[in-house]
Amino acid sequence: MKWAMRLRVAFYLSQALDYCSSKGQALYHDLNAYRVLFDQDGNPRLSCFGLMKNSRDGKSYSTNLAFTPPEYLKTGRVTPESVVYSFGTMLLDLLSGKHIPPSHALDLIRGKNFLMLMDSCLEGHFSNDDGSEFVRLATRCLQYEARERPNAKSLVTSLMSLQKETEV
């Protein structure tokens, strides 16, 4: 997938999460790359399979503990902030082209080795500024403390600034 399409996927999904949040459906079970569908025009869409329509207590999540938000491990509940954490793991998937545990990715980022996260298939076809901003957003989403993560609306705003190509 080209860089511009990866940016578009992240942007469209942030819009979907913001829309769900504005309609009172802020909880999404196990947000990951497998939940992304593409419409007939090739635009990314978030599948409805993960919406937690009937869960008032937020008790539902993936069994893969390496990708589970820290607060879920403590409380057993999914919160809007948990969904943002999962969005951050999906951003890592888009960066790397594979599923990388957040702890490993954050170690690389802290060590200023974020280029090691980048998918080699991109072959440098992205600007360092855009790559840095994308990594910065993923890092914000993966904060250990849930209250330090951005909300869905700020995800949209951050990703909107990276949308430079109209045709992907």
C-alpha cells in the first residue's frame, strides 16, 4: 500500500470513530487492520462488526494481551480511550506493514529509531515530516495513561493535515 493510501486509511477511520463517538457509540471491540474494508471506489471504511451496540459496561476485548490497552487489563472494561489505544496499534500496522507489539514500537521510537518501524516496501516514498507526525500521533494514542491520549476529534484534525493527495 502506498504512503498516501495509508494516510487515507488512518484519516477515514479516525472520521468513522469520531462519527461513532458523536452518535453515542464510542466503544469499538478490538479495532485492528482486519476491521478495515474498502468500498467500490477504493475508499477505506470501518466495518460494523466491532461496534459494541449492546454493551453498557464495556466488557469485551481481544484476547491478545500484547495489543490490549493497559486500563483494560486493570479494569476489564473498554472505554473510548481504549479504542484510541487500539487505533494507535493500527497506526503502527500502517507504518510497518505488520502487527508490531506497542511496547516494542515505543522502544524503537524512544530510541529515535522510528525509521526501523517503516515498511521497507515504502522505499522512502514519504516525507520525513509526515512520517514523524504519523509516529508522533501513534505515540500519543499509545500513552499508558488513558487520559493522556487524544480523543477521536483530535485524531481527525491531526490526520487531516497529512492529507495532501486528492487522488490515491
